[in-house]
Amino acid sequence: MMGEQSVVQEELFYGFSLERHVPSDHLLRAIARFVDLSAIRQHLAPRVSKLLHR
């Protein structure tokens, strides 16, 4: 089927910030100060980058 697409791409994507959705006094923020997640972040970085830049 050929023709003009009527889908607006902005509707397919949305911005989500975990920082804005987790309250500053949430227990996970207190725990995060004592847990080193840098290895996990480094391991996931290539995958997250690919997802964000599709």
C-alpha cells in the first residue's frame, strides 16, 4: 500500500526521567549512596545508547 503516512513520529516517543519520578526521600536513593552500580551501568551503556538513538 503506497501513500502518505499520517503518523506523527513525536507521538511514538516520550521523554521519561527516572530522576523526576523517584521522590528525593525514597529509600532507593538512600541505598544508592552505598551501592556501587558503575559496573552494571558500564555493562548496559551500549544497549541503552542503542535504544535511545534509534
